[in-house]
Amino acid sequence: MLGSVKGPHDVKRLAVEELPRLAGEIRDLLVDSCARFGGHLGPNLGVVELTIALHRVFDSPHDPVIWDTGHQAYVHKVLTGRAAGFEALKQEGGLSGYPSQAESEHDFVENSHASTALSYADGLAKAFKLRGEHDRTVVAVIGDGALTGGMAWEALNNIAAIKDLPVVIVVNDNGRSYSPTIGGLASHLSSLRMNRRYEDVLEYVKEKLGNVPVLYDALHGFKKGVKDVLAPQVMFEDLGLKYVGPIDGHDEQAMEAALRKARAFRGPVIVHALTQKGRGYTPAENHDEDQFHSPGAFDRATGEERPKGRIWTNVFSEELVRLGKERDDLVAITAAMLHPTGLNAFADAFPDRIYDVGIAEQHALTSAAGLALGGLHPVVAVYATFLNRAFDQLLMDVALHRLPVTVVLDRAGVTGDDGASHNGMWDLSILQVVPGLRIAVPRDGDRLAELLREAVDVSDGPTVVRFPKGPVAEPLEAVGKLGEMDVLRAEPDAEPHVLLVGVGPMAHACMDAAVLLQAQGIPATVVDPRWVKPLDEALVLAARAHKLVAVVEDNGRVGGVGDAVARLLRDADVDVPVRTFGVPQEFLDHAKRAAILGRVGLTGQDLARQITEVVAKRTSPAEPLRR
């Protein structure tokens, strides 16, 4: 049946009795594709019927459907003509793991950071209203976890203020974001499932009105008396939003009926759908940690993931537990990513010293500031790409007060598979402007443990430790010290020519490049700064002894460590040229990390070639390269 679905118009033509078969084929496709390459399986298994109903009721792209977050949009992709592309999901040149404007007119935004869809919907609906396009409805599908983000509530407040703004908000309530959703709102929604009084009222309405799946009209006349019982209806309607639900999100006909009523209202409406993450695939349903939120490749028959080996996150997780045993002032904070950031081990060991704040990075940093003011040392672990959301809090709430807060950035640098929005290539640039902040970048697992210890020992200001996605790098031992920097390679019998500054894991590529440069008669010294903010003053002396300084980082080239090195040398009146090798300042298409690093010239071979060309241009004919 999937072969006949080229777009939403084909979904609309299907008979009701054909829809269960369509849902089954979609689930098979999702499991097969994610088993091969990995992907956000659990969230998409939970929205199959919900998405079918959306495309039978609304007219995408005339009626925009905005996903929050976009990782639950696989079914949307299938129903908008991209089923064939799932054979290369998240592979280079294949389908993105998120909505993509480049892929389809049905994808309005690449909404891969949480809690933003309602703001997009607010602006789009206002634009249509002002342009006189009164036949268009904007649909926002938001997971209940994303409602823990403050931005979503800012948007709700504005949406509710315009009573004839045609916005339908589908709350996909599966009780989870990555792991069980945390917070008062989450408890409020969850309590609805267990409210016997609600079930009694629901049964009464069904008995009186037949098998009517929604309460929209039936309960409208009951007004406050029933509404006070039916939380969270009271919460949303007191904001000025009409509420429909809760609906069984796996009952396609119930979802259709609810959505048609919501669309007909021509004003802001909340449709509350109860779904099960991982629905229809037993290993996902039974997976306690996160219902296969985003597994790597796995065996389809058993659900067993293929071994990933030891990754950077494991090293951080283990070292933090060791530190926790040594220091009772150490506490940890996560923004709805307990397992992905490796804080689950700390939570198991110290359940009273872990705080999951939900999808609320801004709150996480300012709460950490409060913990630090109270005499504790918080460790805030987030993916590097999500730190952008909390920059103001780090700057004005933490750094301004010189508070001892350690921010650990997982998946820093090029991450690859999840596309442009998830590359952690901004932090080394934006963090340069924060006064008093110290930034550590480990090159391997041993250095990660070492630098994490140094970071939490800092008591007079914030620290950041960043590391990449994937398998942890092999240990790379120093052969000497230069100030506090590690010297990884030196040519004692040759006049030094190039100083290679390898930032964190890029030290390995610098070592490869140094061997190739030596073969070309260009001696190179390789150093790892360890701490890239502030830079070690010993770098000034080292630069004076060389003819070229090359800084290599897996961060955007603009404003990163390379620029900081150049500024340091300018301030010290050192006129040795500095070249920065980093990630181009552009949004990168998804591919494996290694492939992207090769594409942007950050392999040892690429670096050696580029540096050789620079040296050749700066060397006079009378001064041969080989010495």
C-alpha cells in the first residue's frame, strides 16, 4: 500500500478499513530502516495513527504542519511521498532525520530543537491572517516533553490572545521526552490517565452520545463544574485555549473526529492525544530506558543493538561517579537527557544529587547558579548544540557572579548524522566572549578524566569541558610540557618550522599531518593546549620559535580558538603568521563525522597538503624547504 502513497491526497482517498494496513506497513518500514542505520524509532512508532489522521484532515502544505521536535516526523515524511528514501535514512545524500525544506514543500521548518513549534505556528498564522488567507490552518504537533520548555508557554500565551487565530495544537502525550518527562506539568498531564472520575465522565458521555470519541461539544455545557475535574482542561482553557481530549492517539478515527472539530472552530484549540512511545514493536515497548528513542543499528528480530564500543560519554560518566564519591558538594543537572549525557550512573549512585529540569536549558544554568550560590558545585551536562539556548544564563547568571559551575558539552564539534542543527560547532566561538570562563578540550579519554577533575576543582568561576560524539580516541601521551600545554611531537634535531596547535581530538589529525610534513622536509611541533581559554602564555614563546602557527579545531573557523591564538600573538607583538583550520561557517548536510571532517579538510593528509602549500608560498626560491 505504501507504494501507492505519493502524497497526502492519496492518504485521503483510502477507505477507513484500509488504514490499519497502512499503519502496519509504516511501522514495518520504520523498524526496518532504523534497524539498519539507527534513528528516532520510538517517537515515530507512537505517532503513526496520529499522523495519518493529520494528513486526512488537513491539506499540507496549504495547512502547514510544524513538528516539535522534528525527530517525530518520519511518518510525516512517509505520507508526503518519501517512503522510498528511507532505505538511506540519515545517510550521506539520503533523507534527513528531521524535517528539511530542501526535501519537501511539506516541511516548513527543520524544527530539531525543542519547544519552538508553537512560536513558528503563532507567526505563520498571524501572517496568513494579515495576508487575507483565511482558509489556512496552522498545525503544531508538540510532545508533552517539549511543554517543559518555557518558550512553548510564551507562545501559548500569545496564541491564546487572538481568539480567531486558526492554530491547532496537538499535544502528543506519551509521558516521555528522552526518558520519563519531569516536572509539575508532566505530573499534571500524567495524573489525567489515572483519574477514575475522568473515566466515569468519559463513559457517561459515550453512553449518552454513542461512541463519540471527543468531549469537545458534550462537555462544553458542563462548564466549570466538570472542567475542574478534568485537568488539564482547566489549565489550557484558563489560558483562553479550547481543549479537546484526551484522545486515544492510536485510534485513527477518534483522532480524525477530534481534529475535524478543532479545525472547524477557526480559533486556537488544544487536541490532547495519548500515545505510546515505541507502539507496535515489542522490543521498543518493553525498553524501560527510553522506548528506543534513538537507538543505533540493531537486530530487528530481537531489538538488540549492535555494540558501539566505548564512547566519550562513558568516560565522562564513570569519572563523574568517582568524583561524586570523593566530593559530597558535587551535584549534576540534565535537561531531559539523563541517559544520553551519561548522568544516569551518577543518578543511580547519588539519587539525591541529580536534577532533571526537563527541556529547559536556560533554567538549568540559572538553577545551577543558585546551587553554586548555596555552596555546591553543579555539573550541567548537555549536548553542545543545546548550549546555544542558555548562553545568556551562562554569561549573566553564572559568569557575572564568578560561580563555580562546570558545563559538560557532549557531542561537541561535528556530529554528522543528525544534520546541521545538531553539529556542536558553535561553542568555542560564542564562549570566547564570556569573562572568567575556562574551557578545556580533551584529546582522549585519559585527558577527559584528567580535565574534568581540574574543572570541578575551579572555585572562582565557571568551567566548560567539551568532547565529541562517538568512540573515544586512543590515548596520545605527551613527550614534554610547554607551560601547562602538552607537547605531543617535537623534532629536536631540526630547526622547527610549523607549530601545530591541535585542539582536543584534532591533535590526532595534527600528529598524522606532522609525519607527512616531516617527509616533505617541514619539521613540525605538535602541542595540545588542554585549556583553550585562557590560552597558555607559553604559546607566545613557542610561536616566536616557529615560522608558522597552524591551529586545528572542529569548531567554526570564525571566532574560535584559532582567532584567540592570533589575538594572543598580536597582543604580544609576535608577527608569526597564524592559519586556522576548522569547520566552514555554514550549515552542514548530514553525513558521518569522519566523512564531514574529510569534506572540510580536517584529516591529517588534508592538513599536511594545505600547510605545505602555505609554507611553499612563504618560502623564497633561495630558501629550500628541505633543511
